[in-house]
Amino acid sequence: MEKAAIKIKKGQQFPLTIKRLGINGEGVGYFKKQVVFVPGALPGEEVVVEATKIEPRYAEAKIKTIRKKSPYRVQPLCPVYEQCGGCQLQHLDYEAQLNEKRDIVIQAFERHCRIPIRELHIKPTIGMDNPWNYRNKSQFQVGKQKGKVIAGLYGLNSHQLIDISECSIQHQATNKVTKIVKMILQDLQIPIYDERKRTGLVRTIVARVGFHTGDVQLVLIMAEKEIPRKELLIAEIKRRLPEVKSIVQNVNGRKTSLIFGEETFLLEGEEYIQEVLGDLSFELSARAFFQLNPVQTVKLYDEVKKAAALTGSEKVVDAYCGVGTIGLWLAKEAGEVRGMDIIPEAIEDAKKNAVKHGFTNTWYEVGKAEVLLPKWVKEGWKPDIVIVDPPRTGCDEQLLKTILKVKPKKMVYVSCNPSSLARDIDALSKFYKVDYIQPVDMFPHTAHVECVAKLTLKL
């Protein structure tokens, strides 16, 4: 009779050798054939851990001691790194992070795709020259601690607000704005929202900077519309932060984890700030989605351009197009670009962006790709290339079926989740071969990895 696996008990301490990083950046080891996830542990390390959570198929544990350290373990730059949880890999040397992110992609394909790994060309991860201060937008919750206004993020697996005065991955301009706005709120005694009591006013400070222009947009998320000492508040922000070109109020009085509410009011300055990517410039309103790392976005979009390898005549579909950034990046080299998205405001912005840049070979429509694509084909418009950049959940199943029916010669798949990418490529592999997968590090010091996959129709 086969012996049952020895079960780990909560609170039990045991030695563990870490084999690799998991998809959330935690160390992965095996104890008596059971998988154990250990946040903060690195591949190659020998650690003693204590079990903190037991599930049927895995256990979670915390490090008690490190017996053998990884040669790639480094001192995190951020003083609140371990409490905050916003980054997962600051304790790992940056070059090693890039190698591990490629391995995270490999793991996803081993788990969710039937194509053997030896047949997949997964390239080395494209990193950043300077992997710090890269985020153009911060969203910090506001609270009070011992009578002092603080702003930051909720701690890892807790509801305790960690005050962040200097975030190492945020652009310095957003750090400065958040810090000074905290002081202004304190000086003017503007009421701070209390989540438990549901009283007070200011909930969140959102700061966004245009890397290219240096313009800053400040959004104050408040529980109600009326602002005490409103004129004084605006005057102080203008006086102490002349770089802020747009001051916006957003009202969110609901009990929700969503940051933005439905109503937005311009308090002072411009409605938009400008951002530039390559030859393209974009107007960003308070709620407009835009890539958080403009430096790496250029590298990512150049990889899309390289994979598409356009000659000037191709019909291109930009599915999940948002405000049109990827399609516009390719429009110069394409015959025609058609984009679709289910968000009407995004399609309006995409149309405006195309007109602003003088493109006459673009077409944008509100709707789902799996509905519009067959309609266009029926009308006699068949794409040569389909580009998809779906949300973390991956492509809609109907869209994958539609692509397999329409059979464009080429597909470029931009993904922010290796697991859904692997699963979707598995479905597409019936008719498509994978030329290569290019990981791109959009968010250094976190476990996230973006990919550009090039797929070609099998002959």
C-alpha cells in the first residue's frame, strides 16, 4: 500500500531548499513532496521556515533563519520594503531578477501549454538601464497616525496603512507632490477620511507626472463634494507646487476598495497633462489609463513593431486598443489600422489621438473584437495581422475561436500575465506556430513580467 504524504502542521519548523521563484515572487521549495511557498526566500537558498498556512495542495511559510544565502541577495533600497508589499523583489540583484522573470514565463508555459519548452524560443528579459523611480503615477491612501497626516499603502496582508515618504520606484515628482500635499492638508486641518467610522473627507492622493514634459496632475479623492477652505487649499498647492498644472477633485463616498468615484471636477489649471512616447504625444485626463512606465513602454511597443514587421500595405487589427497607443505606434508602416474597445471614452480618445497625429488610415469602433472582426470579414475586410493586448484574464474565448476562423497570417500577443498567455497560445497552437516570446520588464522589483509573443500561421 502506498504511504500517505506526511502532512505539514501550522507552526511546524523545518529546513527547506528553495528551487525557484513562484509567479508572485515568493520562494518555492518542497518538504516531504509538498510544495511550500516562502515570501522573501530566493532560489538556491537553504532556509529554516515556519508553516503559517496549510492548504490541501500547498503550504505557506515564513523564514526563521537563512542557513545558506543566495549570492544574488541584496539590501533593499526602500526602508519600508518588508511591511509595504508593493514590491516583491527588491532583495534580489536586478540582473538576477531579469533571469527569474524569464523563468516565471517558462513555468507558466510548463503548466498551461502543451507545446514542449524545448520547442519554444523564450528570449532573455529586456530590462531597464535605471530600474528606479520609473512609475509615472502614485495612488496613496490618506490616514492619520498620532494626529499626523500620513499617506501610503496598506501593509502586506493587513489593513494597517504604511506611511511612504519616499517610494523608490515612483518618479521623484510624484513623491514630492504627495509629501507636500500631506503637509498642506495637515497645516489647513482639512478633515481626513476615516474608513472605519466613515467620517472625514480626503481619502486618496493621486499624482501623475508627464516624464517628457515634467507636468504634474494632482487628483484628490474625497468622500464628498464640499471642501472646507477650498480657495486656501488651491492657493497653497499652487504656491508650494508650481509644477502642478492640473488640480482635480474626484468624489467617492461609497464603501468600496475602488479608488475613483463617478464624479470628477477640475479645481484649477488644465484638464489634461501631456505625455510623449517616441513621436506620439498624448493628453491624459484624471481617469485616463496610460502605461505606468513610459521608458519601458517605448521598448515594449518597439518589440511589437519588430514582431509585426510591417511593409506598408498590411491590414492590422488592434484588439483591446484602449486609447489607441499600440495601433498608432504601427500606423506609419501599416496600410490600415482598425481598433476596437468596449469602453466608449477610450475609443473617443483613440479617434482624437489619430486625428491629432495626422493619421488617415485608422478606424476605431466601440465593441468586442469577437463581434466586430467577423462583421468586418463579412464586409470584405480581412486582416493580415491581429494584435491583442488583453487584460490579465487573457483573451475572450470567443475571440480566440474567431481568430482561428479568420486565420490572419500573423498574430502579435502582448500579455501582462504569462499564465493566461500560455493558456491562450495553447488554444492558438492548432493553427499557429510560436516564433518567439520576448519578456519585457515593465515593473522592476515586482514579480510582474510583460511579454510580446510572435505567432505565424502554419502553412
